[in-house]
Amino acid sequence: MIPVALSPGCCQLPDETPGVIARLRRGFGPVEETHFMTSMTIPASDAIEVHDAGVLAWASDLLDRAGDPRVMQQEVVAAVARNARWRGDECLNLLAPEAPMSPVVRQLLSAEVGQRAAEGHVGPANRWFAGTQYIDEIEALCIELLKRVTGARYADHRLVASMIGNMAVYAALTQPGDAIMSVTQPFGGHSSNRTDGPAGIRGLRIHDVPMDPVELTVDLEAFAAAARAIHPVVVALGASMTLFPFPVAEMAGIVAEWGGKIFFDGAHQFGLIAGGQFQDPLAEGAAVLTGSAGKTFSGPQSGIIVWNDPALTVPLTDAIFPTLAATHQVNRVAALAAAAAEFLAFGRDYMAQIVVNAQALAAALQERGVPMLAAHKGFTRTHQAIADVRAFGGGEAVGFRLAEANIITNKNLIPGDRPEDWDRPGGLRIGTTEVTRWGMKEPEMARIADLIADLLHGRRSPESTRQEAIALRRAFPELQYCFG
Ligand SMILES: Cc1ncc(COP(=O)(O)O)c(C=O)c1O
């Protein structure tokens, strides 16, 4: 089995698409289109299954043939090893939401404490279970490290995903039926803040933040007019396609007229923010900042939330415990704390190089005939570069073609994509976090641009591209920006 298929990001569904229909379309998409198990036949069934029926049938068949549970377990371990060899050792991973963790952080993920339960807040009086004194130490260290790394007054470490952090924000700051504003998907917005995510579950009335399709940032004049008419209680600035800062200070000033709040969903940019390489949303007037620990921040995949206003502490933490988190994986908390300590030492340099690399990669691609968004304003101020690949068959086809050559990216909606093309978008999102942590710099960005452009222009075969990608990856065996 060649594991090249990447399922479409749920974050990319436009609001017009009812979630269930969208999931069914994904789950039952033609097998040959997803490159999975082309030899499998999908069993006819009236059961509704959200996962790809061909891949589930492959697994079920494998387990049948294994028979013995010990062999079944070996098959699981073998699948993990196949992924580690391919994605870990042989691919140029340019997926914007990914980052490699340091050896210490990875090791802590399998620590003994991962089997311990510690519901509640830190401290003996706040726990339901006894025996948590060392767990209190780990969690307190994590909170204090997160505060140091972000400069925020309050931080919480118990979010198993940044989606959960966003849900906590909506639970704490809104009531069902309230109006909010958020960014639409073709401009990079994420389902978290739209109808098919936490904001939708909360029953909010969701309006669009007007965006400028050329500048790829908020159209402030249109925003001021719309917001003054709508009076949103929260304006969510969250973007999974993110190239430039948001005008947080100006927007905060506008919504303050009726007591509205800016919520900065920094899932992607959290590391850049903590490393001082992007805007500082809390300092600019956002009430709360959430982020993914496993994206630019390069910790274990999970969520982080920080805020400064003491009045938000009870509503936000009530929404976290006992509402959305119970046993919150203390091994993950330990890994997060260790990643935060690394960040204190290396975050600034690491994040700065990520941005330099993204700019270099975008410029090199543009020079080689791959049109990039925002060329007129330096392409990007983040870890991402966005290609307009409509001329090469669109984001999905290009994403699969590159994956066959061991270059991992993802398709992405871009301004101008029609809502009905939500699963065939025109863009390709490219991220530089992982290659930067392996130590690659501007010369390697030019080499990566050569590989991508040559493949897209048909000047190089997938096989020769793959060999070059493997060689480049292997030339950088040592993870950087961490303690030796
Ligand atoms: C803007 C935004 N918010 C939230 C999320 C969800 O993050 P997580 O995967 O940590 O739950 C994402 C994921 O890509 C995102 O891009």
C-alpha cells in the first residue's frame, strides 16, 4: 500500500456545505481518486461510514488474515514503522500544520505519568484524586513556562486540541444566538469559527469578516461598517491559511464601542507569536489567544490558551474543567512544558528562520514559474507560502503528484475559488516549519523550489524528484533548535 492519500482538510469546508453531506462525499469518494488500495472493492452496504470504505476494508482484511491478536498488534506496529520510515526519513514535509518535536519532547510522550489521572486544577485542594503531588509539579511548571514564553498573565495547558480551546472561548464569551464575526474559508478561515465547528455548535449567528482579496488582510473600512451594524460580541481572527498580520488594534478599537472582544485563534501562528516574529495579539488588544502546541510551536499536538484579563479566568477555566477536559494527558503536559523550555532558548531564532525560509521558498517558486499569492507584498510574514496551482491541475492533483515524489503539502482554498469547488481548490499550502528545524536554510529552499517547479512543469519525473527529495532530507539528519 502506498500511503500517499491525504484526506481533504475538514477545515476547508465552506459554510454552505452541510457537514454530513460533505463528510459523506469525502468518505465515499472514488477509490482511485484517493490513491488508496486501488485493488480493493468497496463492500456494498447501507451502513453510513464516515471513513473511506476501501481503507477500512483493507484493514479488516489484514486483521482477518492475521487471525492472532499478537500478529494484529504487530501489524499496527508495522504500519507505524512504515510511516516513520517514509514521512520521517524520506520526505520533505512541507505541511504547514506539522512540526518535528525534539527527542526529549517525544520521549516524554511515552512517560509513565501518561497513565495517571489528575482531573481538576493544580494543587491538592483542587483535585478529585489523591497521589497527584508530582503531577501538580509538572502541571505548574507547564503553566509557568507557557506564561514566560508568551508573556501572558494566565495560561492553560489542559486542551487536548486547539479546537477545544476555541470551544472554551465560545462557551466562556458568548451565549447561544449571539452574533460573532469570523474569516471565511477561501480567505483562510477555519471551521472552528464557522458554522461547522465550535462556533456553530454554540448556536452563534456567524457573519463574515470582510477581507481584501488582493492584500489578503481585513478590509478595515468594510469591517467597521459591518461590525457597527451587527455588533458582534466576539470577532474571531483565525486562519489556517495565514500570510499577514491582522489589524488587531484597529479592530479591537471598533468592537470596544459596544463591549465586543477580539479572539485571536493563533493555531498556526502561536510559535511565531511566542518567538516574537509575528504580531502580539494580546498586546494589541485581543482578549484571548488560542494556539496549537504542535504547529509552529513544535510541541506535542494539543492546544494552548492564554489571556491577561483576570475577569476571564473563571469563565475560561470553568469551560475547560469540568466542561471540556477531564483526564488531560499529563504525559502530553510534560512534553508541552519541555517544548516551552526549548522555546525560551531557541524560539526566537527558530521562528525567524522559518519566516525567512518561507519567503525564500515563495520567491524561488515564483521565479520558476509557479505563481504565488501576495508576490507584490513579499509573499508572506509567516511559515506559509501559498501557490496558485490552477494552471497545473488544481491543489488536489498537485498535492498528490508531489506526495508521490515525497514532497508533502496540502491543497487549499484561495480567494476566487467557488464554494462548489470546496474539495477541488485552486491553491497549494506550503509550510517551512519542519524543514527549518532540520536545519535547512535559503539554499535548500531554492533546491526545493527547483524540485517542485520542475515536477509541475514536467521537466523532471516523479521518480527522479523522489530520489532528490530523499537525498536532501538525508543530508539534514540532526534536529536543530533544541538541547543536544
Ligand atoms: C485557524 C485554526 N484554528 C484551529 C485549528 C485546530 O487546531 P488543532 O488541530 O490543534 O485542534 C486549526 C487547525 O489547523 C486552525 O488552522
